[in-house]
Amino acid sequence: MAVRRAGGAHRRGRSGEVVDLEGRLGEWFAQHAADLVVLRPDRYVYAATNRAGVTQVHASLKQAVRPLTRWGSRGSRRAAQLGA
């Protein structure tokens, strides 16, 4: 996704684009010197980084997030926790 500041009559974003109508997102990114933010599903910030830290955040996500396997397969602890 990309954040674009709203300008002129073009207030709608393209697919995968967030339009910052009030400038709040731009201010937040500037305040935190961030180019990338990863939000958890509960909307808490998991990570915020500049371009230099993207590789580190990617590695952290790869360790923290594991995809579910097909229901019923043996290797998925998370699927078992969900009652599969």
C-alpha cells in the first residue's frame, strides 16, 4: 500500500493506495521518521521503520507470522489451537 496526500479533486485512491485526507498519516510518518509501518490486526503498531530497517522488519515478520496449513494437516499448531 502507499499513502498519498489528498490533492485537488482527486480524493479517491487507486487500488492499494490510502489517501490521507487530513494529513495525519503524513505527520505520523514524519514524526516517527518512518517509511514503512506494519499494523497488527488489532491496529497496534507491530513495527515502524525507515528504508534501512525494512530487511530487519521483514525477518522479524517471517519469524513471528507463520501461515496456516490446510485444515487437518499435522504440522500446524495454530490450526489445532483454532479447533481444526
